[in-house]
Amino acid sequence: MKRLSLVLIAVGACALIIPNAHATLLFSDGFNYTSGDFLGAGTTTPPWLLQSSTAGAQLSISTPNLTYPGLQDLGGSALTVNSGVASDRGYAALSSAVTSGSVYYSFLIECTALPTGNSYLTALTPSATPGPNGNTTDAIDLYARNLSTGWQFGVRTTGVSASYETTQLSLSTVYFGVLKYTFNGSTPTAQLFFSPTPGSTEPGTATVTLTGIGSTVANISNVGFRAQATAAVGNFVFDNVMVGTTWEDVTQPVPEPATFALAGLGMLGLVLARRMRR
């Protein structure tokens, strides 16, 4: 009986551990806060802070949340970034600063009002209190710009202008993107992956790659969003924000039925083992 109990405990522990073995996220947020609150206020504090108080309402929690086929849903609500009122930046600290290797940042994005110009919306930053110009010191920025009757997003990094993917994106449609920053001495690499398949391996070629940068950042310690004073930037909704050190961390697929069954078996094993001990 004692041996059976130990076996059940082992089965239960393994079943619960296996589905999450690769999870080493530095940050994740499904924006499970009160609708109407804004970054740095109300239920969003912590983890979010606001650089100043001039445009907090332009970085607001909204419903419904965004979802993407095949991608694990973090639940909660969403973050709306409205431009045209004032400029401000909300930011949150990663669980630890990264100084080497690669950092991956995935997100869901929906454009609700087309931009007429171009500017950045969200970034990975090396500082807890980004400067007023933000993107001059950011490690990697997600940019958006107008494209005829649609829009595009692109990537920018310190010392290099933004470069855009070629697809014309539609209004009020949810897209999945991944940014990747790789430390490499004085020539780090900034990459954008457009609509990768959740749960797949990292593509050999990124949608957009910036190399030979010639300048670098000391670390990546924060993720941030920017509201712009000019309406030319357009309005956007973000959700399912994840930052990690591997591709698998930030592209987690919807758990397969077998995973649920394994987790259930694990719980059953733990319950039975506990009852046998009694």
C-alpha cells in the first residue's frame, strides 16, 4: 500500500509538472483589471506604473478581451491605446533584467482607428523610467503606419529606423506578433515575426530583421506602452502580452485534450495518495 501511494504521488507530480515544464516567462498579462481603469491607476497598480499623469486615460482597460486561433488565452480584458489627446507611457517591470541571449515579446493587436502617420506603440526597455522620447533608448519598438486602406506594423531599435512587414492589415481584425531582441555585443539584432503559428518552432527567417545596429542597450528590464498626442498614430487594442527568453514561452498553444487528461490524472493520483495515507 505504501509503495502504491508513492507511485501515485509520483504520477500526480509528474502529470502536473509536465504541461508547464517550459514556462520561464519574465512577464505575462491578460489585463484582468477593472474596465475603465488605466495603466498606473486603480486595479492595474501593480504591476503597471505611469510615467506621468497627462494621458493615463489614453491607456485604458477595455472589454472584450482579444483571442487568436490556437493561442492560449490569458483571459481578462484588454488594453486600449488611444492617440490624439496627450503623450504618456505606462510600463511594468520584468521578473528579472536580461543582459544576454534573446528576449521574446508576443502580443495580440487590433487596430480600431487607422493611423495616418507612423509611430511606436509598445516596447521592451532598459530602464524603469523611460525618457520623454522613449524610443531613443528602447531596445526594441513595435511601430505602426498607414498603408492605403489598411495598416502595417514594423520594428525599430536604437540607431536604426523602423522597417515594416509588407502585408496590408485590416481594421478591427486581431493579429498575432512576436518581437525578438538578441544581445550580440555592439551589433544586436531586432526581429519581427508576423502571425506565426502558436506552438510551432521558431521560423528560420523573421518577417523583418534589423542587423548591424552599431549600438546596444545594457539590459531589458521593462515592457511599456505609449499613448501619443497626435491622432495620426491611430487607435489600437492589445492583449495576451508575454515576455520570455525562449520562443516556446511566448507562443503557447491552446492545451491539447491529452494535456487536460494528464493534469486530471495527476490530481486524481494526488487525491488517492492523500486518502491512502489517512
